[in-house]
Amino acid sequence: MILRRLAQLILALLFLGGGGAIFALLVLTKTEAASKPPVEKDWVVDSVVLQRANLQPTLRLQGQIISSQDADLRPLVEGRVVEIGPNFYAGGKVIKGELLVAIDPFKYETELSDAEASLVEAKASLVEIKSDLASNKVLATFDQEQEVLRKTDLERKKSLADRGVVASKTADDARFSYLSARQNRVARSETITRLEAQVTRLSASVTRAEVRLKRAKRNLEETRLTAPFDGVLVETAAAVGKRLSASDKVARIVDSERLEARFHMSDAQFGRLSSEGGVKGRPALVVWRAGKASIKLKATLERVQGEFDAASGGVWLYAPIDKGQNAFDLRPGAFIEAQTPDIVYENVFRVPEIAVYDSERIYLIDKGRLVERIVTVLAHDGFDLLISGDIADASQLVVTRIPEIAPGLKVRVRESNT
């Protein structure tokens, strides 16, 4: 039994040893495969031919439509709303003088009647005092004449009494009459002064009554709030039965016929245009993209904001929409793009923006390989850039974006299908 197991073990070892020997023989006798040299990749690219030229790009600026005339509408008197105009709603078009809101006029009608009565009363009192003053001035003339006569009579009788022609009592009676006439003249003068003061006071009362009457008339007129100019209503907030005070805003009206574009321009852009004669009077094209449609309206740059905006690093410009154009339903607040010509750049190249790497590098094709050029980006024009640099006319520029792009890369221009 033991001999049998020993024989099996020896047989197993022989099999293992033989297998190892065969594997070693195969490894030692293996034939080496011939190595192949690496093949350089050939990049297929698109290219454009560069031509130097004088180019004027278009500045594309973002902004919005505003109205050069708008106003907050508030009732100038307080009271309960009894009527609203037929076009008094958000978006309603109104014409100058059209009724918007009517306040209950009862209070202001009664105030007007009271003011009219007060004026009539003040005028009547003034007429009465003026009449009294006129009669007293006439009587003052008689009083003065009487005083003169009695003074003359006194002097005559006093002379006669001194000579003994008449009794002393006669001279005393004449003196008493003279003093009485003089007293009447002085009293009349005081009465006239008092009446003149009353005339002045009552004239002031008449003036106050007239002012009160004017105010009452105006308050009554202002119970009807009307449109100050043709326009469109927004932010309406009034209804029949609602009580309004003079500080309540009931609507805002914007002049839809006097629209203008307000847009932002950087310091650099503004500086360039200023150096070429300024921005005022330059043409502009206002583009309003409403859904799939694009509405283009002509405008003219008219004015610049009074100071630079430090937060945005630029300045705001205003371009009124030229009259006589169909602005459809363009409203203030619409976002627009304003296009206006930039300055003319001389001896520059126009290249697709995608062809410029890191804002300063482009790659040209020279004998099937890429050559790097450092350029200066002068301006943007839509999806293109205007550049300058050490570039020869008729150079081939690579416009295909290659992540691994580098000088010396082997390329092949894609053949056109046409």
C-alpha cells in the first residue's frame, strides 16, 4: 500500500517537472515581434485667409426703452371717487384732457358758494365805507370853511369889544362859536382817517375773499383728474367708492410717443467716440427682440448722463427714437440692443473670435504646420474680433478649436464640399 502511494507521488512530480520544462523551452524559443515607428497625427482643420483692411465695427450695447416724459398722477383734492374714465386701466391709452378720476364735488361746490357770498359781503362793506368816507370828505370842506368864517367873526367882534362898541359877551360868544367849528373840523379829520383805514382793511378782505373764491373754483375743477398729455396709463389704483387723499397715487402716465433708448457704454468705448468728434448726433439702431420677431428702429444719440457711473465703469447714453416710425406696441421698460458705429481701425484684420486663444494668440498654417503669433485685440464686432500684429497678408488662419493646439502641430485643411 505504501509502495503504491509512493509510486503515485513520484509520477505526479514527474508530470509537474515536465510541464515546467516545456514552459521554459517555449519562453526561451519565443520569436521577438518587429517594433513599428509611431505615426504623427494629422489634424484636419478649417481656415480663413487674412486680408489687412480699414474696418469700422459696430458697437452693440445693452439697454432699455424709457419715456422722456412721464408723471405720477395724484388727486389734488381729497374725497370719494364717484366716476372713473373709460380708459382708466393699466395699459389704457388716453389723450390730453381725458377724464381719469372724478371726486365727489359736493363739498367743493358748497365751499365755492360760500366763497362767492363772502366776496359779495366784503365788496358791499367796502362800498358802504367808501360812500361814508366820500361824504365825510365833503363835510370836511364845509367844516373848514365854517372855521375860517367864525375865526374872522371872532377877530372882528374882539376888535369892536376892545373899542367898547359891543359888549364883551358878544366877543366871548364869537370865540365859543369859533372853537366849536374848529373842534368839528378836527373830529371830521379823525373820522376820515378812521374811514380810510377801514377802506384799506376791507380792501384786503375783498382780496382775501377773491383768493378764497379762486381757490374754491380751482378745487372744484380739480375734483376731475384729467390726463396731462397723450400717453399710456400704468400702475392704476382707483375705483368708484374709494376714498382718496391728496397724497394717494392713482396712476402713472407715460408718453408712448416720446420714447428713447437708454444704454450703457464703457469708459473705453466712450473715450474712443469722444476722440472722434463725440457721441451727440451719431446714428443708432435700436433692436427690440419680441419673441421670434426683431423690431428695428432708427434713433440718434442725443445726450450723455451727467457723470460716470463708478459702479459699472462707464456712462449711460440716451437716444430718442426717430419720429415717423411704427414702434408697434413698444413700451418703456423693454430691454433692447442699441447698435452704433465705432471708430475706423486702419490696417487691421477681422478674425472669428473662436480663433483667438487667451485673448492674444492665433495660429497660422505654414507648410502644413502651425505657427504661433501674438496679436492685440482692438475691438469686438459681433462674433468677430479686429486684431493687429505681425501677420502677413494672405496668411491662413486656423479657425477650428483644438484643445491640444501648439506651435509645430501638423494640420491639414479640410477640403470644401463645394
